[in-house]
Amino acid sequence: MTIPNRAAARFVPALALISALAAPALAAPPFSDSHADRIAEIAAMLPEAPAGVGLPCAARSAWQEVAGRKAVLGRADRTLAQTLPEWRDADYLAFSERGDNVTGKRMMLAVHRDLTTLVDAECFRWDGRYLPRISETLIRLARQKSWVLPQNDRALTAFRGESPTVDLMTAAIASRMADALYRLGDRLPAEVRREAMAAIRQRAVRPVMAGLRGEGPLPWWMNSPSNLNAVCLGGIVGAALSVLPDIETRALLAAAAERYSDHYLRSFSADGYGYEGIGYWQYGFVSYARLRDQLLSSTQGGVDLFDNPQARQAALFPFRFAMGNRLYAAFGDSDFQYAPRVWALDYVRHVFGLTAVGTEGRALRGHSEAEGLAQPASGAGFGGEGIGPVSYFEDVGVLVVRPEQPGGLALTVKAGGNLRHSHNDVGSFAVGLDGTQPLGDPGGPAYYDRKSFGPQRYERPVESSFGHPVPVIDGQYQVDATTIAPAVLARSSDPDRETITIDMTPAYDVPGLEAFHRTVEYHRGDGGRIVIRDRFDLSRPMRIVESFPTHGSWQQGSPRSVGFVLDEARVALTFDGVAPQNIVADRVSQNGTRFEVLRAAFDLAGESVVEMSISPRAGAGQGN
């Protein structure tokens, strides 16, 4: 068939479009090709021989000055008195068979958790006392069936040796083994070094290298805005920099760490709020900082992950988020009353020059107790601006108010900031007093199980709004908080009061709920006072149940007042407007965490307000 010229003129572009759509899309070049120039630049910075972080044990004069000798030797001797734990298939399979997320992980940790202590002890004594146990541990780990956590090996491909999966456990094992190889050097038998090195390369490094070279998929965590990114990159890249002799491999992994570690910083808002909560700050940021220190040292200052304004924002999070000395709201999966370790905060003070918020800093500890001070970040001085009594993370609507004087109330209240590890807790708050939190957000589970990150996550009391200080409206709990964007309607600050108003309407899918706005005020003076004002616009009558979690005890003093006690901290909750119809309590026990949730019920209609105040007053009694 011949197509007339005019028709052909119209038809040829269409044919070209069809051909283009049918043709396979050109794959993006692998990282090793697209970043070849940067990899070459980093290769020129690296030393001929690999090097880890901290002092090798052969640096005898330096080790004579290291503190902590007695404590380390005591722990190491206690370890020698026990046999090395055995691998048990049944423990590893406990997750796949019954959803037990604890037993297999505990078994795996037991094998390598004391390795660093034994290496430290050998560095102190340098007489060979601990070398046989260290060698036994390295060989056991090299031959271990899996380096992958059971919950990340659901198809058991790692268990059967069929898949080169890498995860948090892989990174931890590789990192600890590499640290031992680096610090002990040829004091370890040659056959032990060979087998341990081969295992690190095969189980931890090779799968990542394959992804970077386009020979396999990139591990998913490399693009993850979470602590997993920093922990896995830090462990695997750090191990390679510590012990692998070939510069090409070290340069490729170092360049990948420089590029992909930016994803970890995305787990913080632009103004520095940690989406994963305070409980994951230390785990993620310390891993990121160790990686930074090792890259900085290995490249002679050529690669500095802290040369990034967002890194400073991430570092400041535990200072800005604190309600008081080591007092933090346990939003999301954070443990109740968790606080970062002092040495981690001191590291940030030292590296970022935060002299305005604490004492002079000391080193970040890597695996070893003995490490020199890390290099300060370029241009990262604190500038004397101070943290002040109030922090507000505007990007996510999180307000933190610290008391003006010791013994006063502290407050943290949140609108959003919900991503991985978060709960359905829009509008949640935490009340701090005398170093504890007698009222407010109860924190996360003590351990995870099969349901923790599956489709049933938000059907359970700890992760759903059931266990949080937010209302139950017409029998309904909050929707998945990661799917909505609650808005801050107003935020004000004056010498006597801090105020935030949150539109919580999107957090509920309740017919007839036209609007729900929560206003939280912090009044200074007289030890502080918190006022919570919930405004409802209802097109039909509903029961509103206000909720107040506590890890302490409580006692109702009158129809309008309840006292809460935890340790020595006592607060009084008063219903200032309409009185509740009744006050009852639910006991929550899930995944190792236990607390009570006080419920105050109100039958409301139309435009209604429930007003409550919290004060640091006695009169709570001994509680239930």
C-alpha cells in the first residue's frame, strides 16, 4: 500500500513516536561510571594501606595513657569465663515460624557483642591473653550461616546462603570484625585474618559493590531517608576503609558514601527535626559521624560529610528537642525516658563548637574506648546564639518549652513530623517535671515483632492513637498520620506565654466532625502551667473521650481533677470548663511496654470546647 505524500508527512511522526515508545528505555549508567571522575579524585586522596579509626594496639606508648583499663579488663575476663554462644537454627527461625523478633537477634548479637571489649583488653595488656577467644569469635562469625537479621530474611535466602542481602546486622558484624583486624594486625594468626577478611568482602562489601557497578540492585537502604542509611553505610564502608587493601574498592565505596549518605540527612526536616524521634538520633547520627570521621581521616581532609548545613541541623536536634537535662518527648518508637548518651552529646559540642550549651566536649567513641578528639567541622562554631527556653520546628509544627527555673513544668507538643517509626499521634504532647514525664506521650515498644512494620502496625494500642494523649471521637481513632499533613493555624510567643494551635481535623475520618482545633498554651511563672483547649464543630451529637497516658499512678481528686505521680514528680490535671461524664482508665501492655491511659468522656454537640489545665502541684495522692 502506498501512502500519499501529504498523509505520509502526517504519519511518519506518528510512526516515530510509536517506535520510541516501543523501544526499551535507556538504563541510567551505574554509579561507578557516572561518578568515575570523583572516584578517581578520592582514590588519589587515599593512603596505600587501609586504616581504621582509633589507635592500633601496636601504638604502645599511646595505649599506656588510655583511661578505663580496669573496667575493660574486668569485662573481658568475665567474657573469657563464659563459652562463646552457639548458633542455633531454631532461634533464627523463630521469626519466620512464629513472628518472634527477639530470639534470633539476641542469639546473633551474643556472638559478637563482646568482641570489641576483648580487643580493647588485648590492646591494654598486649600479652596474648585474649587472642585465642578473639580468633575463635572471628572464625565463628566468618562461618556463621547468616549475617542478616531474621526479620530481613523472610524468604530465608540468606539463611540458606542463596542471597547476598546486607542489612544492619551485616554492617555491625563487618564493622566489628574489621576493627579487630585493623587494631590487632599481624598479632592475629594469618589464617584467621584471611578467613575473616574474605567473609567481610563476600558478605558485606561485594553486594554493595555489585549495585554500584550495575551488576545487581542497590541495597534499598542506600536511598532510604532513615537511620538505616547511616548505620549500614557507616558499618560497611568503614570496614572497607579499615582493612581492604585495594584502593579502587575503597575509593568507590568512599565516593558512594559521600553521595548516598545525604539520604540520611533527609530523615530530618529542613529546620532540623528528627522524623524518627530522639530514640533513633544516636543510632543514626553517631554512625553518620563515625563515617564522617573515617572518611575525613582516610582522605586527608578531602571528604567531610559535615561540610553540609543539614549535617549541623541534624547534630543540633538533641539540644533543641530537649525539654530539660536529658529529658525528651518519646514520640514515635522512642523508648520512654530515653536520652542520648553523654559522650555522644559531648562529641557534637566539640565538633560543632557548642560551647554555649554545655561543657567542653570529648571524643566520639567508635568501637574502641580509646579515640582522640575528632576534628571540628569547618566553620561550624556555635556563634554564641544559645538554644534558649523555646525551640520551634516550624517545618513540622513541633514546639518545645523549657522551664525558666529548675522544678518547673516542661512541654513538648507536636502537629506533624510523621514518617518512618512514627505513630498516629497528631496533637500529642509530653509534660516534663523534675527529670521525668508524669503525663503525656508514652513512647514506643520495647521490642519489635512481625506486626511492627506490617499492615497491622496501626491497629495496635502503642502505635495507634489509642495509647496517645489525643481524643477518641465518636469511637474513632486517628487515621494513618503518615498520609496527612496537619496544619499549624497559629503560633505565638510573648514573655508570659507560648501558644500553638493545630488543625487536627484531617487526623480523623468521622462523619459530622466539621472541625477540630487543639490550642496548647504554656504559661510562665509559678512553676509553669499548661492549658489545652480543644474546640469542636460537630454537625451531630458525639462522645469525645480525652486521653491522658501515664507511666505512673493517678488518683481522682474530684469530678474535675486528677493527680498524676511518677517518681517524685506530681502534676494536677483540672477540667476548667465542662466536667467529664466519667473518668476511667485503660491498661496497655504491648511489646514490653506497659502504661495506663486515663479517659475522660464528654457528650458534646455543635460548637463545643473542652478546656484542661496541667500544673506542678501536690495533691495527687498515692494513686492507683
